[in-house]
Amino acid sequence: MAPGTSSIFASVILLLFLSVPAQGADSAPWGQAVVDPIDYAPQKVVYDVAQGDLERFERILDRVSFLNNLYEADPFEASIVLVLHGDEIRFFGIENHDEFGELMRRAQSLTVSGPIEFRMCRVAAHERGFDPEDIHGFVRMVPMADAEIIRLQQEEGYVFMQ
């Protein structure tokens, strides 16, 4: 090599090495998220539920349960109402207890703490072959889901969720 070539070569190698980002920088070029320490005040919330897929319905119960825990299950300040009017109605049928018993035990247990309740559209239940006496007793039957959701929002100040 010519004199000085080895120092140029070493400089090029060093520049290449320094210009390659650290392994973590490629996968997180903007750093990492931070959690905002927000204290959420308990609210009145109505969920519009029309979900016949068992796994998706279970995720709705997960969200409701988490929200209830976030609100510290405060029965005086919080209220979480799930208005049922879709194919999930079959989960609540007494005749289907053998198939959905575990799910119903979970749903019923959510109502024990106070702020969570299930309301079912009587029209939608009837369309699916269920009358009030065919549905588990922890569910309240309402004349119509849409009318109940509107009433809860307009007359009682509930926030709408899907």
C-alpha cells in the first residue's frame, strides 16, 4: 500500500462503522411510547352490542371489565350498560346454558359489582325465538335497543360506545 493509504482505509472503515445505527435504532427510530398518568373519572357509558362471534363478544366483556376496574367499580358514580340486539342474544338463552354456561357465569359476575348491567332488545330477542322467560335473569329486557340507546344518551347523559 502507498503511504497513508492504510490510514485512509482505517478512516473509511471507522466512518462506515459510525454511520451504521445501533440495532435498536432501526426498530425504534422515534424512541418508545410513554404512558400518560391520567386518572379517569367514572362515567356513564352505554355499549351498543351486536356481536354474535364468541371471541369478539368475549373481548367486549374484557373491555367492559377493564373499564369497570379503571372506574374502581364505583356504583355511585359509574354506570356501564351493554344493550344487546344482535346474534349474541343466543349466548343468553337459558336453553343454551350447556354450551355458553361459562360465558354466562362471567357475564353475570360482571353485574355483581354494581355498575355493569345487560339490557336486551325484546324485538331482537323475539326475532331470534326468545321471549323474556327464555333469557337468564340477570338481563333486563327493554322494548327496543335503538330507543334505549337514544334514551340513555339524551335523557340520562350516557356516552356511546361500540
